[in-house]
Amino acid sequence: MIVTIGGRHKTKTIWNRGHRMVTYRKQPLRIRFKSRMVNDANQHLCGGWFMDGATGDTGDTINREIEKRLIAGKKPLGIMVFWDEDATEAKACVKRLKAAGLVVRTSTGWRHGQRIVEACHDIRVGDIGDMGDLIADYIESGAIPESNVDSLCHEFSRNSRRKLKSFLGDNWDNRSCPEWLTGLILGYPVENTISIYHGAVS
């Protein structure tokens, strides 16, 4: 990952073995919002690409890395996809997550032979971090037009009270879930989502 700082914005470029994966432009120079659950490592587990070394030196699978980050409190909510041949590991994963106090939901996948394991912390959206700081980041970055600030504040207030478990069952990935909220509950960097609002991702 390379971050370059300009006069008004930062640009973050993700590289993997010499290949550019994605570039996030128009990122604010400063992000107020802080949370150990929101970080770049979670973005690498989004399913859009596989980062060399993302699973460390242990050779863990992406599923195992998501599980470990959930248990360590470094990710609010995670989705793991297993196949029939991984049924034993899927059961062990569910057992470990429940033992760590996480809320777990299992279901069949969208393809034959898939098993989906979703898990999250038993908290509300507002417990991830300071929502006031998060609102300020979106407003100050210009990602949200001034004319929409009132509706944004209402949206933040309404959703900050929601329990994370209400997003299980693919409820994190539908039209009623705004991008800032999807990014937050999956633990993606705020500045990356701001780039999406600016239409500055390539």
C-alpha cells in the first residue's frame, strides 16, 4: 500500500506483487474516526481480491483470517464461505466463534455445495466508534453535499442504535444499507468509503 499526500487530499494505492489492485483518490488528509475494528487489513478480506501475505506466515485461509480478526475484536462483522468438503472446518469455525461470544448465523450459499457462516460482535453500530467523529469525516470531506447533511445525520442516528446481528442474513448487502454503513460494519477504512462517495476509485 502506498499513500501519497497532496495539497488537499490523499491518494491510497493498493499493490499486490507489483500489480495495482485499486486506487482510492480524494481521501481526506485527516480522519477523526478511530476504531480498532476499522482498518486496511479488513479491506483486504472483502472478497474483491486476494492479497499476497494477507493471511500472514501461517498459511491460513481467508475464512480463518476473518474468523481470527473477529475473535480478536479487529472486525465488527464477517462473512465466511465454505464448501461441502470443508464441512468439518465450518463446524469448528462456528464452535470457536460462539465460544468467543460472537453472534453466529449459518445458511446454505447461493451455489450448490456452499455453506455460509456469518458472525458479528453482540454490539450496536454506535459501539464501533464515535459516530460524531464519523459524521464529521463525511461532511468535512465533501463526500456528502451540504443539502443532504440533515438527512445524513438522521440516517446516522437511526442506524447507530441498530444491533450488528440485524445485518446478518445478507442484510449488510442490500439497497437499504448505505455505503458508509456497509463499510463501517465490515470494518473497511473510512477514507476508502469516502473515495467511493466521491466516485474516485479506479
